[in-house]
Amino acid sequence: MISALAIVFREMLEMVLVLGVLLAATRGMPETRRWIGAGAAIGLLGACIVAWFMEELENAMTGDGEFLFNAIVLSLASLFIAWTVIWMSQHGRQMSQRIKQIGTSVVEGELPLKALMFVSLAAVLREGSEAVFFLFGFLQAGQDAVGMFMGGLLGVFLGGLTGYLLYRGLVVIPIKQLFFVTGILLMLLAAGMASQAAWNLVVIDMIPPLVDSLWNTSSWLSQESFIGELLNVLIGYDENPSGMQLLVFVIALALMLLLDHYYRPEITEKRSTSSPVNS
């Protein structure tokens, strides 16, 4: 029971933190809940399918299937989150000024609704498939099915509660500051996902580590602790990262900060007004 609780709570925590930030970032916008919810539902279905065929996938790729799968999903999710951040940079000010009139712009397709759906799908698919795969492994090892079921339910409840508390904490922020706060969170989340994708590829020797171990902070902030787990989800924290992980994190974050600055409405307006008018 305890092993099932720990695993399900860990996977649920990663899943609901991503969903909580997405829901808070799109608060008050029509249709976004539906797309995020649809992505989560499709991801849950996909998680069961992936978990069912994970053993065959790993055997086909000499045991590296799960790492490659995680790297692909994390990379794509990072790109879609970056796209969402850029959209928020372009439209955040208008939304804070006239949040009740957002429906038109959303329906017209300005908001990357499909990006939101894919990010939620990726979060649920990756974490859900890992949870189901591990639980199936425990059952095959002969552990008590009832205890596993109860532990899994408790893990789902505790993980969901933690995500809900994060969401409630974010939504109390005034709309004007919400886009800044969630924008920073999303950028860190995307950079962390890119770094974790690099870790998965380093493990299976598809890319070099550059430096095997930059530091080791496990003695004072273990990655298995609650705080360490939160930081791992939100910023890709690793107690013992490789040089490649840090390089990917820094490059991804720097690119998003540059694009965020470039596409801000006030910066765009200055460029427009300062450019010569063709006669």
C-alpha cells in the first residue's frame, strides 16, 4: 500500500502542478478549461495504452524505450509551453484590461488552445503511464491488489489536493500580476522539462553529458523529498545534474526570456512607431 501511495502521489503531483499552472494562467478565458480537460482525458486514455505496451516498447529498444518516450514527450511539451508563454506576452496586457471581452479573441483562434491541450495531454500521458506501469509491475510481483488499490486512491487524493492548493494560491493573484507570475512559472517549467528531456537522452547515451556531475545537493535537499520533488517538477531540479542538463536549461530559459521581451506589446509598439513610414 505504501509503495503504491508513494508512486501514485509522485506521478499525480507532477501532473497536477502542470495542470494547476495552466488553469491559473488561463483563468477567465472561455473554452480553455474544455481544451485542457480534453487533453487530460486523452492523456489518461493514452497512459493506459502506453503502460500496456511499455514492456514490448522497452524490449524493442533494448530497455531504452521509456527514456526515449519521456524525452520526446518532455521536449514537445516544453516547446508548446514556450509557445503559450509567447502568446501570453503578446496578449496579457489586453486580457488584464478587458478580461470579460476575451471570448471573441479566443474563438478567433488567437489563443493557442491546441497547445494548451497538448501540454495537459503530455503531462497526464507521461506521468499516468509511469504510474500504471509501476503498479502493474507491483501486481506481477505478487503484492496485495486491495492494498495497492487503496494506496493508489490515497495517492490520487493527496496529489490532487496539492495541485488544487497551488491553483487556489495562484488565482488569488490579481489578473494584472497573474500573467507575469504564471509566465515566469511556465518558462521555468518549460526549461525544466527541456533539461529533464536531456537527462533521459544522456542516460541512454544518445547525447553526451559534457560533465558527469556538476554538484551533489542530496545531503541537504534530496530529490526524493517533498520540496525536492516540487522543485523537480517546477524547474527541473536535479540533486546531481550533468553539464548537458544545465546547458539545456540555461539555453531554453534564455531563449524564452528573449522572445518574451521581444514580443511584449510595449516593445512591439515602440518598434512600430520608431520605424519609418513608407510614403
